[in-house]
Amino acid sequence: TVDVAFAQAVVSDSRWVAWAINPTSTGMVGSQAIVAFKRTDGAMSVYSSPIKSYGTRLEQGNLSFPLFDVSAVYENNQIVIFATVGLPNNASVVNHVWQQGTLSGNTPQMHSVSGPNVQSFGTLDFLSGKVETVRRGTSFVFRVKISHGIINTISWGILMPVGAIVARHFKAADPAWFHVHRACQMLGYFGGVAGFATGLWLGHKSSGVEYKGHRCIGITLFALATLQVLVALGLRPNKTDKKRVFWNWFHYLVGYGTIILGIVNILKGFDMLQPGKWWKFSYLITIGVLGCVAAVLEARAWFLVLIRKTDQAAEQNKDDTSVV
């Protein structure tokens, strides 16, 4: 057995903290936790809780190894847990996990699933006293998250808007504009397919931890993009067809809707992953530049339309004067 004292700073007394040993892996599921918090009546609550899923409610239960003399105190804006632990399989090196979250009355709520809350695990050597924190970058799941973010940012957040700008403002360069537009949209779509697939895999690996908004937007985005591709490739009328105007409106609305949803979901992804402010700032600059380019080109297009209408009106007045 070993005597353990775990201290965790908290911003208020309406938070819970937990420290756990995971005998089977380095993550949360399978952890054998000690949970502590200050009750609304001022007394400390401390108990053991085996973590069986990501959706745990930190219910009280017996651990898979012996636990003695458990207590906790709240002082100086921190909670300290004390316990005597019977090490599983007499191992001197263990995987340990720590966490904190908010309270609703005397009931622990789900902790945050971003930032430091997804980095709170490591190894602890009781013989040497060596403590190692597992860096996020060493996790395969984290590397997949990074790949998921990069792929989707490039495909939905850059290629798709560029393709739309080309289609809107460079039709004078026919047929080159069409080939560039199609290349951007298809590359963006296939990148989106890869991003969607990695998103599904990450959702499966993170059962119980749900980003509902990000997930729902992602599914809607992929469905709209797939519909756009199918309609563009298989149901596009000839330019002289009377139905072409309806097809154009559908193509514009779905296309711009896809771009807007893509940008929104990318920004949500940055907030979830929290890779560093520089990454989000860089993307905002990129999309801002594209937005400015689109705005300038749009203003130029309307300016040319007004000039053309003015010239036509002047020509019409000239013709009317000549007739008189």
C-alpha cells in the first residue's frame, strides 16, 4: 500500500475534483477514482467511483483494488484528497488520471472536454517519485484530431470558398474558370469525405463525449455537399433549357450554404481542439482575405453593371432624339 495526498486548485467551492489510477490503460475509461467536493452544507463529501464509460455520472462504487482511510479537506482554494491505496498487482508504476468539474447542488456535472481537461493523465512511479504527464501530441487519437482539423479546414474552409469566388467573378475566362471551379470543389469535396470519415471514427472512439453542435453541422454539411455534387454532375440542364434558372438558384443556395456551414464548423473545431490562438487567428486572416477579395470583386461587378446600364440608357436617349 501507499499513502497518497492529491491537491487540486479550484476557482470556487462549487467544484468537484477527482484523482484516479487506471490499471488497464492511460485514459479515462477503466479508471478507479476518488471523488471529493464541498457540499452545500459545508461538509466534505469524498467517495470512490469506478469509471466505466465516458458518460459516467461519478456514481459511488467499489474500486478494483483496496482503498483505506479516505478523507478530503477544502482550504486555500484547493481540495486535498488523502487515501491509502493498495496498488493493483503490486505495481509500483501506475497510470493516473485527474479531473475537475462543476457541481449542481451536491451532484457532480460533466467536466469540460477541451483544453487542460483532455490532457490530465500521465504515469506515476511510487518507488522513484518520478511523475510524467502524457503529452497530447503523443496520442494517436490526438494526431487523428489534428489531421481531421487540417483536412477539413483546407477543404471546406479554403478550397470551397475559392471555387465559389472563381465561379462568381471569372466567367469571362471561359472555359478556364469552369475547370478551376470544378477542380476546387471536387478536391474540397473529397477532402471533406476524408474529414467526415475521420470525424465518424473520432466520435466512435469518444463514446459518451459528444460535441452535438459540431456533429450535427458536420452531418448536414456533408449531406448538402454530396447533394450538390450529384445534382451538378447528373442533373445540370443545358444553358438554353428553361429549367436552368431553377437549377442555378439551387446550386447557388446549396453552395453558399455549404460554405457558411463549413466556416462555422471549422471555428467550432478550433474552440474544441484548442490548438493555440495562432492557428485560429491564421485561419481568420485567411478567410478574411478571401472575404475582402470577394467583396471587392462583387463591388466591381455591380459597378460595371451600373456603367453598362447608364451607357444603354444614354444610347436609348440618343436613338429617341434621332427619331424625333
